[in-house]
Amino acid sequence: MSRVSFEQLLEAGSHFGHLKRKWNPSMAPYIFMERNGIHIIDLYKTVAKIDEAAAALKQIAKSGRKVLFVSTKKQAKQVVADKATSVGMPYVTERWPGGMLTNFTTIRKAVKKMTTIDKMSKDGTFDQLSKREKLQITRQRAKLEKNLGSIVDLNRLPSALFVVDVMKEHIAVAEANRLSIPVFAIVDTNSDPNDIDFVIPANDDATKSIDIILSALCDAINEGLEERKIEKIDSVAGGDEEQTSTRRERKAKAVKKGLAKDDEEALNANVVSKFVKDVED
């Protein structure tokens, strides 16, 4: 069974593409028809592509890796932030920091700077500064929080990128392609799907369309995370059983060794007893 139905996508307006004159010919396989100068997306293909992307994202989450969600367009910012947060994944909804992926070390330094400022405010160092210095640091902290606050826990490069509107986020897509990081994206009729590994043809301007697709994908990610938890619990339980079994074996060996020792002592006692008796006779 598909994660999203044709009817749900239709109701959300996912089938509306851009004007025919703005189309990208590479999107031809995903276009159903043209009506009143607007391209209509084939939602049956959208349903299939959502399922394909969901299966891949589920496996990424199950393996404990991170997916970075990216969308700086107004219609998608809040939806992306909410959905990514719900599954504990990092996201970028403000300006894309150039070199976020290709110069990840520098970005991590900026994040550490933010952490250092937080430590200063906790250990009392902040109170020793002048009002001007405090104001400057506070403003710097606010700026860092706005741009990088959502990726504080991203300690290594993400294993995948999810993008809404590949034209607007072309720098992010280019960086991911350069590093061979798989890209999942909602791709409209005016965009080039050739640089995208998992294309989801759909309207990338309607909030409802973005919401319904993201909900399906985040549900898949959540399933992967839950399966990972269960596997961890099972492995811990299996390890405990193995330890218990090992302890039992050791105990059994110890008991056998003790019995053997008792038998040996009993045998020696018999020999001594017999020797004494022979001497007395």
C-alpha cells in the first residue's frame, strides 16, 4: 500500500506545475498534460516516487545516519522545520551558508563558537565583560543561532539531503553532488531533475503539497528510527543472554572441577588408609 494516495495529492494541489513557457524539458516524463497553459504533473508517478524515496530514507534512519532538510522559501520554511524536528533531523530554513557541506570544518567551528559563548554565560565570564562587548557577543550569538542553530547536533556530514525547490537551493544541491551525497527533492516542472537522485515530481509552491509529502517521508524516517531502537534492545538482550549462558558454563565447569577434586581427595584418602592398615598388619 502506498504512503500517499492519488486523491490526497490531488486535494493538496500537488499536480499543478508551472506555466508551459517556463518548463524544463527534462521534466517531460513526469508531465501528464497541459491545460490552460499550465503543465499538469502525473500524480501516479508522484505516488510511486514518494514510496521509493520513503524506503530509502527509512534505511538511512535505521542505520543511524542523518538527513539534512533544506528549504529557505517562505511557503515551506515552517513545515520543514516542524517535520525535521519531529524526527530529530537537522534542517536549514534560513540562508544556506555557502560551503556548508564542502567546507564543513569551518561551519563546525562557527557552531563551536556558539557553544563557547553559551559556556561563557554559564561560568560567569560573560559578567566580567563591558556592556559593549556583551552586546556585540549577544548579537553574534543571535546571528549564529538563526543561521546554524538547527544544525548544532550535526557533528559529521549528513548522509542525505532533502530539498524543497531545487532551483532556489541550487547551491546546496551542487555541494551535495560534489561530495556524492544523495539528494531527495520535490521537483516542479520548471526544474532540472538530472542532478537529483530521488525525484519527487510535485508542486513545490503549495504549502499543503509540501506538507503531505514531508509527512509521508518523515513517517518513514520515524519507522526506521523505531526499528533501530528495537534492534538495539534485542542486541542488548541477546548480549545479556550470552553473558548469562557463559556464566552458567563457567559455573558448571567449576562444579565439575570441584567434584573431580573431591574424587581425587577421596581416592588419596583411601590409598593412605590402605597403606596405614598394611603397615599396622
